[in-house]
Amino acid sequence: MDPAESAATTSGLRADGRRPDQLRGVRFQNHIAPHAAGSTLVEWGNTRVICAVTVEEVVPRWMKEQGVSGGWITAEYSMLPYSTLQRKQRDISRGKIDGRSQEIQRLIGRAMRAAIDLEKVGARTLWVDCDVLQADGGTRTAAITGAYVALSLAVRQMLADGRLAENPLLHPVAAVSVGIVNQTPLLDLCYTEDVAATVDFNVVMNSAGDFIEVQGSGEEATFSETELAEMLRLAKAGIRQLIAAQEEATKAAEAAADR
């Protein structure tokens, strides 16, 4: 971290002028992918991710073989070649998904399955595709937060089409990063903060205040119980704001559809 950035954090303001407990600006542009059942472009600071949900009227083979009822949600995540300063090679050109992308898409899938009653989905698979257009930290948390909006829009469309008998959604789900930079706990790390962080966490929660997943570690450092409690406090507050933004986005979509 350069001296100016360090001084900004120490003074209570960050390099981009935010307070330690302040999210970057979050905005949703819905229906960005017309052929998807539900889609949104989440713009979170300088991070941008398209999240789209498509529906297949089949379930995975393992569900059939094991006699598991209901439906399934699975996710795919990718960073497009131009999403970073240096071109990122496509997974298909390497012949396999890199470990990071695989980890993130599994996380997205787990988060979305926690948001919905799979029995009410019926014998179908909901595919959640998250494609990063621009990366400036927090791509996985933006993908999860945007994926829930896309899932909500898809469910609304399926209800309108008569493909669902009742709403299967449980509690809204969102995710945010927290970390310690220059000995200061911060909410929602951008890329430069993420690189400089001595501790880095990703927290996934629902609107009921329940944790779905907490991923965290010290980067060649340790952290105290007090610091952990402060990071979780920041994460909870941030997720409340994100869920409010999700609700505004879905309400706006409903209002537009009713006009």
C-alpha cells in the first residue's frame, strides 16, 4: 500500500474516500439478458457482474438415481478475458476450470440453495450463470448478491407462467467482504485493499440474520477474537444494506412489469 493510501486508512477514510464501515455504491440493471428467466447486471463500485438464471426441466442424474425429490440449483462463474487489467485466459482454452472459479461457483450454488425451497421448485434445474465483466475486488460477493436478484426475477416469471404453483423463495441472501488493512477492520474491500489485507473474509448471510457461509483467513498474519467480532459486525451491517438494495431492485422490476 502506498503512503497516501495508508494515511487515508489511518485517518478513518480510505483511498476512495469511504469510511471503514461504508459499502461501495451498488446498483442493479435488471433484464440484461432477455433470453434468461431472470437476469441482472450488478454494478458494485468498479466491479460488474452479469447474473442470469435459466431453467431446464430436468434434474441431475444423481437425484434420479438416489430418489431425491424436488429440484436443484447449480452455478457457473467465470471472469471474462477483459475483466482484469491483463487479459485473463478463458477456461475453455486451458481445457479445465481453474480452482478459484470452481470454488466460487460452488459457493454461489450453496448460497442460492439456501435461499429457496427446492421441493417447491419441482423436478427442474435452475442454472445460475455469473460472468464478471470488470473486476475490482469482491467478484464472488457481487456474484452471490446479484444471483439472488436474478433468481427472484426468474421465480417471478415462472409463477406468472404457471410453471410454479407457489413461491419457493425463503429469505433473501447477500454476501460481502471484510478484512483488516493497516490494522483497521474494513467493510467491502476493493482490489487494492484486498491485496494489502492481512486478514480477508467473505461472509454470506440471509435476511433472517443467519450465516450461510464464512470464509476467512489471515494472510501471513493472525487476528484476535475482538477483530473477528468487529469484522462480523461490519459484515452484518453491510448485508442488511445489500438486502435492502436487492428488495428495491426486485420491487422496481415488479412495478415496471405491472405498467
